[in-house]
Amino acid sequence: MSQILVSVVAELIKEIRNQRQLSQEKLADLANLDRTYISGIERGVRNITLESLESVISALSISNAEFFLALSSKLSKSESENEKTS
């Protein structure tokens, strides 16, 4: 089973974190999470809970709506690319 959602959420969090010039450690501190948890999320090896996702989004200084709009856009692109290669 493909984990497109997990990988796209991971990619988006990392992308926004880098745009904000935040280290994983700083993001973890702002979100009150462990740095290794942030690392695991970004690598797609940890399943983020909704509560943790909300904390990360807040720590990234964006709204939930902005995050999910960006996520929707990335998912559409990812799914289109997967259809082309199938």
C-alpha cells in the first residue's frame, strides 16, 4: 500500500520549516515535541497524530487552512505524477 499522504505531509512540513529557516530542534521546541519525532515525521517513518500536526502547523506560523491548501496542491501534483508513471 502506498503512503502518499504520509510522504506528502512529511515533505510539506520539511519544506515550510526550511522556508522559515528553522532547525528541526527549533521546530520541535516551538511545537513542544521531541526533535527525533520531528525527524521521524519528516522522513515519513512516524505517523503524526492530529494533535501533533496542529502543534507543528502552529509552530510553523501558518494557519490550518494555509497548510491544508498547500497539502491539497501537493497531493494533486503527486497523484498526477503517479498516474503518469502507472
